[in-house]
Amino acid sequence: MNDFGIAFQLLGIGMTTVFIILSLVVVIGNLIIRVVNRLVLEEKGTVKGRETSESLIDKKKLSAIMAAVNIATNGKATVVDITKAN
């Protein structure tokens, strides 16, 4: 019975260690994402000196794409850039 006690102690210590490390990874990852999103702001309407996607695509198509993204993400995402795939 003593061997089972040691085994369960090791199991508990290992699971607790993994939980703490994964929690730290999630918390630090979320903090990095928030800091980067606040620091890296691009001007609205331009992306790295190129023309805006609004001037390159028909207004009806752009509004349809934006509406689809809005519906698919429940309003949590926005369209930043639209490029043609090769």
C-alpha cells in the first residue's frame, strides 16, 4: 500500500506542475498579445504604404465580405486588408 501512496503523490505533484506551467504560458501569451496589439498600430486606411483595399475592390463586394466576417465572428473581428491569392 505504501507504493501506491508514493505513486499518487508523484501523480499529484506532476499534474500540479503541468497545470501551473500551462497556466503561466496562457497568461503570459495573453499579456504579450495585448501589449503588441496596443503598441503596433497602423494608420487606418493604409497598409505599409499601399493603396487601401477599399479602392481596389467594388464597394458592394467589400460590404459583403465585411458582413460575412462580422456574422462569422459575432462582431469580434474586422477586415484589415484584402489581397488577391495567386
